Amino acid sequence: MTLALLLAALLAIGCVVAVALPFLREPDPESDDLAELDESERRRLDLLEARDRVLASLRELEFDHRTGAVSDEDYRALVGPLRRDAANALQALEREGSTTTAEAPKNEERPVGKRIS
Amino acid sequence: MAELGRAALIVTLGLSTYALVAGAVAARLGRRRLAQSAQNALVAAFCSTLVASAVLLGALLRNDFSFTYVARTTSEALPTAYTISAFWGGQEGSLLLWLLVLTGFGAAAVRLNRGWARDLIVWVVPVFAAVAVFFSFLVVAVASPFATQAAPPDGAGMTPSLQNPYMLAHPPLLYLGYVGLTVPFAFALGALLSGRTDERWLVATRRWTLFAWTALGVGQLLGAHWAYVEVGWGGYYAWDPVENAALMPWLAATAFLHSVMIQEKRGMLRVWNVLLVILAFSLSLFGTFLTRSGVVNSIHSFTQSSIGPWFLAFIGVVVAVSVGLVLWRLPLLRSPTKLESPISREAAFLYNNLLLLALCLAILWGVVYPLLSEAVRGEAVVLGREYYDFFLRVFGLPLLLLMGIGPLVAWRRASLASLLTTFRWSTGVALLTGATLLVLGAGSSVPGLVAYTFSAFVTATIVLEFARGTRARKALGATSWPGAFSSLIARNRRRYGGYVVHASIVLLAIGIAGSSAFDSVAEARLERGESMEIAGYRLVYRTLDERIAANATEIRATLAVERGGDDLGTLEAGKNAYTIEEQVSNEVGIRSDPLTGEDLFVIAEQIDPDGTVYFRVFVKPLVNLIWVAGIVFLLGSLITLWPDAREQRRLAERTREIGVPATR
């Protein structure tokens, strides 16, 4: 009984220390803010996802055409719009990049805080 | 040591509650250290649950009958392996296992993804914690595995049907599956709460979902084999409510694994995918409720208990909160693209989803109907095998056909002319197979014949896909044919692993159709020396023996088996009388033919004192393909689950491009 309670107490103390560790390690941090994606980063992430999606679709279409799973007729009908989408996605990313660069001085003032790792 | 177990669970409850509250506050206010602290609490909750689990396992291995749970589920004579399986054999232990796996998965999923999806993770932690609070509350306050008593001289023992090697793997795998579905659920809700409904929650949970789905699938097949060899009624799936309870989340997860591809490729079905994840998780909770509440009459419901109302209330809260969140975030979940054509891969996947969901809901209705009819009319009306078989045919056969069509149709749209070209070989093979089987007499069961024909179609498409893909890889520069084949799989594990899984479903369909639509059955009361015949076999009842085993008395009838004049050896069937448990079980005799996949299955239904035995004998063609399907399914799942270095690089690149360090 005594041993069990002693072990239970040790377990509880260990858990409390683990939970308190971030505060023990950094009792007085420069910033305690969570580093979240800002509006432009989120927009850029959406564009990157769109770009990767359309590039993956293009790769798959090319391979399916090569294997014969997609006929020449279907390939011709599909590849044009996909290439246009890919070009649009890349252009949108470029535009977003130049906008972000222009906004950079404003962003520097934003409190970034330490990232969770 | 029961005090340590109890204390550890109270610590888990405290840590989970802290992770829920602190995690929610940290996410809402954007507090970094508090968010880290909540994550640490989740990891610590796993550690304290591990301590509680070690205490219970130790008590089981010591046969410490001062633990009420140990005394109720084991005995001195129980072999050690089954003593270990008693951990999940009873209600309290299985809830503890749920909690252990939940906290472990939660801690692992959070730590693995926090580097690249941290703004999402801070919202995922409180969701995990909320589920952990519920389960830790149950094992602390409602169904504690650490209740104690004055130790009796021996335990009550284990239900005989559970004393089977399959019980060492079947329940834990189902639990891994049930609990594994918490991961996509927590990330989906985290995405809704945080408003980060981009692709990251899908990427973070894809492998977890696949893992949970694989565990559920393999767990169900092991359970089916357990029922086949141990329960002794001549079948492997009885549409038992608890069997259905595992099948339903598996079907919902199957639908999700297909529809998620549409979101990844086309950005569509965002609301649908979130709803499927919520459905799969809610059904996994419902499955645990059915198994452990004793609310339904099932061979699996070993306990009547008081946890039912708690579970129902929790399921209600989960569904209400989740649906509320989806409605709140609807504007964020709008799809940027639309379905372009009803003849396209996304359309085929959508049809597949609708059929899977329809089958899932038909099964759900069959499960809850007895409960509803009892509540309304005071009499439980059970929907029988015919009900489930009907819907399996109506929804299952088109699903089988779609499995062959879907992967070969182009994304966005395909022309009819192209479809005819693409499927000409597969259709030819299917029609030839159907016609041949019809000539050979397989027309006695139309659903069976259709299943075989569709299976031939799907098999042909899979073989053609591998053949064409390998040829294309070779043309692209692979040095050898084996090299081209392995490069084909390595470059697109999801697609080609998926085809292997489809092949396993074909084997399953052939096995089920063969063993259920074309089986034979015969019954006879035989005295020693007498014989009976079935489907070309002749069985001669030779001897009846009784022997004493470690925990049971075994009675076995020996039969000599012949076919076409050839001696095929002997077969034993009988019963085990378990002394401590005071129960008797059927011990069936099975002779498998490795060449044809056929089983001769003998049940000694009744053994009279004068040695006369009433035998029931089945011949089940192709039944062994069902178990082979399990191995192929596992292989396909492993291919799909295997980490993809190129995908990892792409994600790392993407996160680097937005200026976030990729630490995954």
C-alpha cells in the first residue's frame, strides 16, 4: 500500500513537472505568442496547394496517356485546360510573391514570436 | 498495487482535463507556452495510462484475484496467453486499452506533425483531450478495472469461445482501428476550429486513417476466421450486431479514403470528407458501445453494464458538436471546382462513395431496428440474414464493378468512345468467364454468377493496369522488367497499393460467393462404423475418444474421409467441456484443399451417451480465398502505407516556400 502510494505520488510529480516544463524552461520569454500563418502566408499556401494539385494531375494524365488508359482524344481534350491551370497557378504564385515582397517592411513589424517545435 | 492503478488513472483524467482546457485557451488566445504545456499533458497522460495498464497486466499474470476484474475474467488453470488476452476480454480492461491506444496515438500524431502544421496542431490537442477525458472518466468513475475484493480461491475463468489464439490479435486490432479513427477526427475538428481547412489535415492524417482502416479490416477477417474455426456454427460472418459494428466504420473509412483523393486532385468534396470522418469516428464509438454495453444480444456482448447511457450521451455530443462546427465553417469548405462530367474518375469515386454509404446506413438500420422496435413496441424485432444479404447484393455488386471502372476513367471527363476502348479487354474477359461458368452450371445462383463475372472484369483491369504501367516504365528507361515493375509501384504507392487492395476484395468476393452461394450441407445421426456422403466426399464415423486437457475435457469423434475412392485421411470433431466455466463448446473439424480452396467442415452437433453422434457437414467451395484475401489486403495496405520520400520532399518544399521550417 505504502509503496503503491509512493509510486503514485512520484508519477503525479513527474507529470506535473512535464506539464510545467515550458514555463520552467522559459519563465520570462521575449514573446509568448503562437506563430501562426498570417493572411499572406495562408494565401500562398492555398496557391502552392493548387499548383501542386494541377502539376500532379498533369503528371498523372501524361502517364495514363502513355500507358493507354487515356485515349489520344481524351488526352487532347484534357491536357490544354490542365496546362492553362498550371500556368495560372504559377502566375498567381509569382504575383503573390511580388505582393509579399512589397509588403515585407510592414511584416517585419509583426511580432513573430518563437515557433513551437 | 490496485491503488497505483487507480491513482494513475486519476492522473490521466486530470492531465486530459488540463490538456482540454489549457489547449483550448492556448489555441483561442494564441499562447505558445500554454499550448506546449497542453501537448506535454497529452504525452504525460499516455505515460500514466501505461502505468495503469502495467498494473492490470501484472495483476493478471500474478492471478491476483483480489482484483475483481482478474477474478471475473481468468482462473488459475487458464493458459498464460489467454490470461494476457483477458486484458481486453472484459469491459473495464477493454476501456483501459481504448484509453491507452488513444493517448498513445494522440501523443504520437501531435508530435509527428507539430513541425509543419503547428497552427493546426494547437487545435487538435484539445479535441484529442476531450475524447481522452470521456474514456478516463469511464475507467475512473463508472467501470474501473481496479475494483478490489476479498480474493476468492480461484477466478471464474474465461468464456470458452474466447480461449482461442485469434483472441490474442482480433480484439486489439479492432481497437487499433476504432481508436485510430480518432486521429482523422481530431485533425478534421482541429481544422474546423482553427479555420485551417487547407490540405494539411488530410496529409497529416492520411496514413493514420489507412492504418486504422487496415487494422479494422484485418481485425474483422481474423474475427471471421475465429468464428469459422471456434464458434462452430458453420459460417464466418453472421451479421451479428457487433460484427456489423466493426464493418460500419470500415465502410465509412473506405468511402473517405476514396473521396479524399477527389479533394486532393480536384479540391472537391470538402464538406463530404469532413462528414465522412465524423461518421467513421461516431460509428467507431457506436461499435465500442455495442460491444461493451450489452445492449444487444450478441455472442460478443459478454457483459451487461451501466456504461451504455454514458456512451450514448457522448456519441450525441460528438455528433452535435461536429455537425455544428461543419455548419459554422461551411463558407470555408466551399469547393473551388465542380464536377465536370458524370463520366469521370471523380464521378466514379462519388458513385462508389454513395454505394458504400448506402450499404453502411442499411447495416446501421439493421443494427438499431431491434432496439427501436423494442423501445416503441416493447418487442425486439431482429432483421435476419435475408435483410443484410439483400443489401449486400444490391449495393455490393455494383461496388465490385465500380472497383474495376473507377481507376481507369480519366479525371475531369472521359468520352464514351474512350471508355469502350479502355475496357474492351476487361469486358471480353468478364463475358467469357460468365458464359463459361454458366455452361459449367454456376447459373444456380444468379448473384454468385454476377459476382464471379464482375470479379473477372476487375481482375482483368488490375492485371492490364500493372502490365501497361510496367511497359510504360520500361519505355521510360527502366533497365529490366522487374525494375520497371518495382519502379511503377515505388513511384505511385497509393495507386498501385490500392490495386493490390482491390485484388484482395476480388478474392474476398469470390470466396464469399463460392462458400455461400454454391455450398452444400448434409446432416446425419451416425453410429460407429456408419457413413454419410456429401458433394463427392464419403465420411465414415470411426471412434469417439475422451481426453483431459489443461482446462477442459475434450471429446472427439474421428471420421475417415474419402473422395472418389481416394483415402484423404481422418478428421476430428467434437466438444470441449470447460470445468471451471461450466460451459461446453463445439470444436469443429476442417479439412482444407489447398488446390481448390475448398473446405470440408464437420460439426459434431450432438454426442449421445451411447456414442451416437449427430453430424452436420458442409462443403464450402473457395472459402479459403477469403483468408488469402486477408494476406493480399495486408500487402496492399503496407504498400500504400509505406512512406513516400518524394511526397515528403514536396511537402517540405511547400512549407519552405511559405517560410515555415519543415521538421517533419
